[in-house]
Amino acid sequence: MLISVLFAFIDAPIIIGILVVGALLFGAEKLPKLARSAGQAKKEFVMGQMEADEAATRAREQARRRDAERHEDLMQNVDPGSMTGDPVPPPNPGKGTLSS
């Protein structure tokens, strides 16, 4: 909240004053180098952020695929010859199943 109030008072004369003080501190010939290195650092940061976003998207997609594979129909993985025995009879209303 305090920062937003502070930014409300920053206008053109204050920015010009900051640039003049910067020129006095660092020298006029070093300011373009500082600006260029700051721009390059920002570019590298944005590229790193994009790479991290892509890696997170790939990880989410792989997790979604693994989850989908885990929840596939289980009967697709069963051999038809491995199921032996009689089928379970349907329940009789009021009497339970035939096996009870």
C-alpha cells in the first residue's frame, strides 16, 4: 500500500533527477552499458521463465497421461482364457444370492 502511494508521486522531474544523479555517480559513458546489461538480464530472466513454464506444462501433461493410463478399463489387460469358473448369479429379491 505504501509503495503504490510512493509511485503516485513519481513523475517526470523526479525521473530526470534520478538520471542526473546516476550520471554523476557512474559517469555518462557507463550508463549505456548499465542499461544494456539490465536489458539483457531482463531478457534472460524472461527466457528462463518461459523455459520453466514449458517444463511445468510438459510435467502436467505427463502426469495427466499417467493418470489416464492408470484409470483405463482394467478388463483390457485381462486374458480371456484366465477367467475360469461360473459367473456370479444375480441376487434374488428378499432371499439374497443363490450361493447364500
